[in-house]
Amino acid sequence: MTANELFAKCAEIAQNPRAQMDKYLAQGKKVVLTAPYYAPEEIVDSMGAVPMGVWGADMELNDSKKFFPTFICSIVQGIVELGINHVYDGASAIIMPMLCDSLKGAGQNFKAAVPSIPFIPMTYPQNRFADFGAKYCKANYLTVISELEKALATEFDEAKLAGSIKVFNDHNQAMREFAEVAAMHPEVTAQQRSDVFKSAMFMTKAEHTAIVRQLIDAIKAQEPGKGRIPVYVSGILTDSPELNAIFDSCGLHIVMDDVAAQSRAYRTDAPVEGAPLDCLVKKFQNTGNDSVLYDPLKKHVDLVPDQAKQYGAKGVIFVLTKFCDPEEFDYPLIKKACDAAGIPSVQIEIDRQMVRYEQARTILEAFIDVLS
Amino acid sequence: MAEEVKKQRPPVDPNSAKYKLGKIAADAYALATEAKARGEMVGWCASNFPVEIPETLGLSVCYPENQAAGIAARGAGQTMCEIAEADGYSNDLCAYARVNLAFAKIRESKEQPMPMPDFVLCCNNICDCMFKWYENLARELNIPIFIIDIPLSTTYEPTNEEIEYVSAQFWDVVHGLEKLTGKKWDDEKFKQVMENSCRASRAWLKATSLACHKPSPFNGFDLLNHMAVMVTARGKAEAGEAMETLCREWEENIKNGTSTYRGEEKHRIMFEGIACWPYLRVTSSGLKNRGINMVTTIYADAFGFDYHSFDEMIKLYCMTPNAINLEQSRDKRIRLCKDNHVEGLLVHTNRSCKMWSGFMPEMSRQIGEACNIPVVAFDGDQADPRNFSEAQYETRVQGLAEIMEANKEVR
């Protein structure tokens, strides 16, 4: 298959998560929904179920407004909205990590609004570096396992987890390599890049790895396209087709990202030596450079200009998901760090309820003038 | 033109609770300022961080949330917020954080001065926003950050594993502060501090519970003033004494049939959420003009920590209002409503607080049903005056009053 055919396959999956879910259910598989961020999908996979990412959808919110005030991020409101409207029917459970205030509220609301889908919170220790953090993380993984055993009517087997960890590490590696290869090929559009990351949420990792590996080979076989303006993108979610169309029509080439739904999710592998559950704990302890994780040295702030330089980006674009506290706190410091590093930066604000992106287009067009 | 005659306020009786509590609250800043002048290390501390740690170590700390509330109540909330916004902080962020980050930058406020910190003590049993705010302080001021992570208890009670996790962090912070400041932990002093904190808390919780009497012996807005001591000084011996004085005064009011609530108490409500500090007078008058007394709020009780062991203390810190799940949060409030004969619930949908407001619509709906009381919400903010509309507040409170009136007629 050519690169474009493989991209088209990713796009189809990214745009039709329900079809994917129906396909797995028809195969007799169980599906567990995984909300942002860092849900222990390896555990779900090891128990024979398919983890499927839920990040809301681009749509108007109606029913969820009975549960949330207006100033909560549209991603978590969208998860509850879709749950109320039976879009997730058939799922065996939802795992929701509690890594920001909006997710904490969303979990409690999901319980009340969607009682048909068992709600499994994953409480991560933010103070995760010391042994007490590891111990607490493991205790909460065990709670998730116990809840999954009930929801899936199956038993957890740690030996199988070792296998799943390998599958997920392979996938991480493939996703990292894809991002590197896409950085060398300006013909890879923002939309295509987004589709590859988004489709990963709705497939088994083994299936997705196979596609991504083929894609990497197919892109490498191509002559790199005409140079476009290399940029670095930071944010939570950048999957909106309207937004990606603006990136593409403005001639921007994403050479690397710091996006929660994209590269942030694939930076850290679980170690493979030792008890598998401990390896998973270690993975979380080693995860960082993210606004939603406690970051005493604010390494996330320095990562953005460092990576932007490393990948030859001419500028940094912050795609701020409206009402995201963690991102809104990091932004002023990241901007300052970019300024100090001499890297131009700009912020655009998005929301999953947005219909018109003209303001974002105007800001980006003005930014391109600065870059050129 | 007639000359304006300013009415002189009578001096406050130095034996009164008002005087004692006011002095303790003011002294908290003065003591920290003096400590800084002596060359001692001073910290900034989250309001529900275990106060037992700095108090036992003899470290002076100030409370940025308390300072931000003071600045907002004295009218400078917007100015400070705009300073932070000019640096790129979104106006959707917590206004306490914006006020404090602005203060950290300009290092002055005539409304509420505060010494600059040498370290910050952070705890997220109020919200995760605290981490991000304090991380930024630590980076911008180049000072160490100490945290106690208290996650949301997703079970009805905190689990043993959570208590063990928080306990380990408690001692980790103690050891870190010993190393940084050279101060030494003293078990005997810790015991005394715990006793002080419990004594103040017992008196405070008893005082707030006196609202069960009809009429209530106090105006609920008094709670908002007096709670500053519980935030900033509950580990100090004098806090217990002052709180006991307050309790005695309110008990005296009950005996005498008097109250600090002026006028007839026609309706009794629970107020939900943090006070609208920039509009304290407006929000208070809106109730008083309709004979409504805010007799209880979980916000006030949040700062009462009465325990009998170390584990119990940790458990209480794991059970602050924003650290518990919907069911526990709801049940605590239902108890307050029932114990205090509440007839209506007024919810402050606080633009600053995503944690407090995140599941508030569902929780208040459940409380309303369980207590068979009307629930009305208004939009506001704890420190940014731009997020409050007096007209909306008036309309909502009027609506609440009318429903309560109608309910009385039916009953």
C-alpha cells in the first residue's frame, strides 16, 4: 500500500470510532473506554479487552450542561455528553484517571449521568518519584484490576501483562519513529499526521503498530516533498479537521509536537525487567514533561523550546484547549522560555464546540508573516 | 452645604471574640514579616496544607489564598488579576492564583502586604490548580517547593493506602524542611500543636453548629470573617482561646434571644462555595434585605480539624470538601442542611474554582431532592469582580426568597 492509502486507512478509522467498536464487539471482544491521561491500557489489553480512547468529539454540548458549569473543558464535557447519548453503549467500563480538576468533576458526573457503564477511576500519585508514590500507584492499579475483573468477568494474569507491555512499547516506538519520519517529509500534512495519532486510540495496539510500520516504510520510500514552514505544536488536542486544514492551507509543516493526544502519550516506555505491574508503575514514575503531571523543576517549560530547536522549527504554536488549567498555567512560562531562546511563538485557543476557526486562521496567518 | 458627619464606630472590646480573632489574623502577617526581617526563612502555604508541620517546626508561613481574599475584598482583585493576565495568564484561571502570581511579580500590595517566601508548601486537597500555581511560584522565585499530594477520594471514605501515602509525604516534607531551614522536629511540640489545632477546631465547629438554633445566634457572614483565623492560625494556642470566646458569645446570644444577624430571620439558607469577596457587602445585603440568613456553609467547617491520633489527622486532611467524592460531599451537606433547619440552597458557581464547581449542579440537585428545598445558583468569582453581576444575583436571590415564602405558606 502507498503512504496515501495507509493515511486514508488511518483517517477512516479516526473518523469512525463507533464502527471500530462495533467491529470488536462483533468479534466477541470487550471494549473498555480510556479517558485522558495515561490510562493503564496495558492492563486492559492483558485482560483480553480492547482499550479505546475517549476524548469527546467536535459537537455542540447539550445534555452534559445539566452536569457541568460552562467553564469546564469541552473534552470532559464531551465524554459525558456522548455517554448520555448512548454513543458508548456496549462498552464494559470506562477508566478515568484523575489528573486534573476537570477530570475529577467529570468522573463524578459520569457516574451519575451514565450509570450503565461502570466507572473505574484511576488515581495516580502526583508525588510519584519516591517509593511511597510507587506503592500508592501500584495499590491503585490493583484497584483498577479488581474492578476490571468484575466488569470483564475475567481474571488478571500478570504474565499476560508482560506480553502487553511489550506490545505497547513496540507501539510507542513505532509512533515515535513515525513522528521522526514525518518531520523529514514536509508532504505529510497536519491532517494525515493527526489521523495516524487519532486512529491509534481506536485500534488494538498490535494492529496499529503494523499499519504504522508499513506507513513509515512507505513514507521513507518517497522523495521528501517541497519545503513548508517547520513548526512545533504544543497542547492537549489538535485533531480538529478545521484546525488541521488551516495548518495545511497556511503551508505549515509540523516537525514535532508536545500534544497530549499525540507524542506526549508515547514518550515513555515501561521497563521490561522485573514484575510487570512494577514495570507499569515505573513507567508512570518516569513519565513527565507534561502540564498535567507534577513538575517541580518545570521541565515541560524547557522541553518545548529545546525540542523546537532540535527539530528545526521556525516557531512554536500553542493550541490551548479552552478552560484547561494545567496548560494555562504552563503557557506563560513556556512563552517566556521560547522568547529567551529566540523562538517566535503564538497561542490559539480552541474548543470542541467551536464551529468557526477564522480567528485561529487570522492569528496563524499573522504568525507566518513573523516567521518569514 | 451641610458638613458630613462621620459616625464614629465604638472601639472594639479587647475581651471580645471579634477583637481577639481580628488580632490573631493580623498578627499572622506581622509575625511572618518580623521573622523575615530577622533573617528567618518564611514560607507561603496552601490553606489546607497540614498546618501542624510549619507550626511544630517554628516556621512562619503566610497563606496566599487568604491574602488574595483580603486583596479582593478591599477592591484590588481586578488590578492584580490584570497584572497576571498581562504576563499571559488566562483570565479563566483561578483568581486567587492570578492575584498571588501578580503579587509575586510586583512584590507589593497596600491592601495586604506579605513577606516574600523562601519556600512554598503546597497541598492539593483543595484543587490540582494549587500544584500548577505553586510550581510557577517556585520556578519564578527560584525557591524550593514541598508538596503533599492528597488526591480526590473516589471511594466514600479515604482508603488505607491513601492515608499511608499521605502520611509518608507528611514526614517527607518534615525531613525536607528540616534540611532546608535547619529547624528540628520536636515530638512534644507536635503534640502541643495538635492539641492547639484540635482545641481551636472543636470550638470553631461547635460555634458553627450553634446555627441549629432558631433564630441563629449569628449572621452567617460572620463565619466568613472569622474563618481567617482557622486558615492561618489554627495551630496556635491563642486561636483556641479566641474561638472559645466566640462560642461563648454565641451561646450567650442563644440565651438572650439575640443574634449578630440584624432584623427578623425569615428564611434560613445554606450557602455553597467560596465567598464572593469583591462583593461581600452586596451578597450580604441581598440576603439581609429579604430576611434571609445564611446559617451554614461547608466552606467554614472545612477548616475545622478535630482528631485524636496522627492517622485521624491525616484522614481529615484527606476529607476536606474538595477531596471527597460526590456521595460523601452530598451527605455532609445534607447533614448540615438538616441539622441547621435550612430552607433553601444558594449556590455560588465560582468561575475561579473548577474543582468546587465541577460536579456542583448534580450534587446540589441531589441535596435539593433529599432535603426538599429549592436550589438556586448565581455566577460569581472569589476574587475577580468582572465575573459577577449584581442584577443576576438580586434576581436569583429574589427567586429563592419567593420559593421559600411559598413553601412556608404550603407547609
